[in-house]
Amino acid sequence: YAHEMATVRRLVEENPGHDTAFYNAMLKAQEWGLNLEAVYGDQSDLFKHLLIQLAIRCDNIFAVGDLVVDELRFLGGDFQSANIDLVYNGIPATRISLAEKLESKRRLQQYGQNLLGYTPDYVFTHVSRLVLSKAFWRDFRVLDHVDAILRERGQRAVLFILSTSLPAGRRPEWVLAWEAQYGWPVNHRSDNGDLVDNEANFYFDALEPFNQRATNTRAVLVNQFGWSRDRCGNRMPEEMEFMDIRKGSDLEFGQSIYEPFGIAQVETLGFGALCCVSNVCGCVGFARKAAGSLADLPNLVVADYCSLPGGYWINSPYDAIAIDRGVRDWIEGNNSGWAAQTIIERLPRTPEEMQRMLERG
């Protein structure tokens, strides 16, 4: 059961062109009749690659997403004709009432007020592991556009990022001390066990610069395991529960550069939230199949960071491999504007619109 294609994950993550480069290279390689190693060279230094190649010996192969099927075919040889069944993950779909959603959102808004001094009109969330493939920086590319529109409307938003590099989180007594000393989780430090590993670079290089330039939106990194007062400090409402960050969210981000499926990205669909995902996420194919077409599922905003702009010509897979960070940044900057405009158009403004989002989700 292929929950990912480890060789591809490495190629996507290590190349500065990320998904923009890889998926264009794979598409062009199909036209040229080339397999993965013909394009990228020998991959046998990765033990997972050697194990994946042995999958052809199994009686059958399952793949968790549409692109995982294509990635396995890209190995060439017997994989071209192997029987590979597309078997999606599932996601929970618990029905809640509009009153339940509004109560969860009220708790999140109160938390925003306690932390930031204002009650946000919209609550955005991103619940995920803090790893490169989740592409958290793309949240801010979209929010740069969203923030400008909110400023024109006189509205405000908050983005709660629940993510940590420490699976067990921090000791609650440490969190209480940091909260009292310097206002955790709005403010962070990297010299006392607060920010560790990827958290420090993300906070100082992406989150803080966004907060400095945005006027009507603030991002808050809650780098803790859990979502309750006993885990996250005294400024979190006492009645807050973990499911509130799922039920009360207006928008969940998940614009990964590599995502074989992506359960967390669309868990909030059933709770009436918009979900902004990248087009390489396997859950997009799942949603398309479940809804009939993406046009019938306005709750899902699919950002496309792989399609190249007009006039950018790729003649060979090797041209695609040459796509660097500069080109990817350019494409992300342009295409994130469409995602932001779509989000603004679809965010519900009335209880009636929120009810329709619940039913569709």
C-alpha cells in the first residue's frame, strides 16, 4: 500500500523548484518515454527507493492518490504495466449544527481577542506537522492578498498555526512561564527551549515578516501538542477543546509541495470550512470523485502552483528540472492571487451562507 512514493518526496523536497519543477519534469518525461532514473539519475543511495522497486513482486499494489499512481508508473519497467489500484484514504465527516459551529468559532475568536486585542471576523487555521513538504510559506503568499482585501473591507482575521517539531509538545509549566514572561504564543524565543528545529526558521523567516507587513491579519504559531487551556496557557478560553479548532475554522490551509493524500487538509470540510489546498494533494482527486466535479464543491479552493505561465516554454524534462526557486516564487506570487480572490468570494458572510457550507461540506 503506497501511502507515498519516497523517491519522489525526496526529489520534490530537495529541488528548490519543488513540485513546480518535478511534476512538469514527470509530465514531459512521459512524452519523451523516459523513466525516473533516466531523468534524475541513479537513486539507489536511498534504501526506500530499492524497497519500492520490489513492490512489483507483490500480488497487487494500492496507491493512496492519483499522483502516487503516476509516480509509481514513472519508475518504468514492469511498473508501466503493473496492476495499481487507486485506493483513497477516507476522512471523518461528523455532522454538526450551525449553533455548534458558531460556538466553536466564538471560542476561537475569544482566544484571538485575548492574544491580539481584537476579535477577528474570520478565523483561519493550519493544523499539520512542521515539515518542509507542508509548504507553510504558501499560507502567507495567499494571506498577503487576502489581507489587502480585508483592509479595504474594514475586516480582520487571525491564522492559528497548530504545529510543533516536538511530538510530545512542551511541559505546561514552561508554557505558563513563557506566556507570563513574553506573551507566548504571539511572541517566541529560540534560546530557551521554546522554538526548536524548523520552528525557529519558520517563525523568524516567514511568520514574523508577514506579521510586520500585514495590517488586518495576524498569524499565531501555537507550537504545542494539544489545544486546551491546560496545554496552551491561561489566555486560551477555559471551555476550549481540541475539536474547536476544526469545527470553528472558517478556512483550513494545506498547500503542500508533496502530499500523497492529505487528511488534515480536508478534515474541516464536514464542519463547513473552506479548504485551500494545492493541486498536488491526493485529496483533490478524492473530493472530485466524491462531489462529481470540483465545480460542485465550492468548499475546496485548489491552488495551482505547477501550471506554467504563458510564454514559459519547456521543451524537455531537463528544462523542467532547471526550474529554480526564483521561477517557483514568481509562479507562487501570481497564482496565490487567484486563490486569495476565490477565498474572499466564498467565505460565508451570513448564518444562511454558513449553513449552506455545512451542508455542502
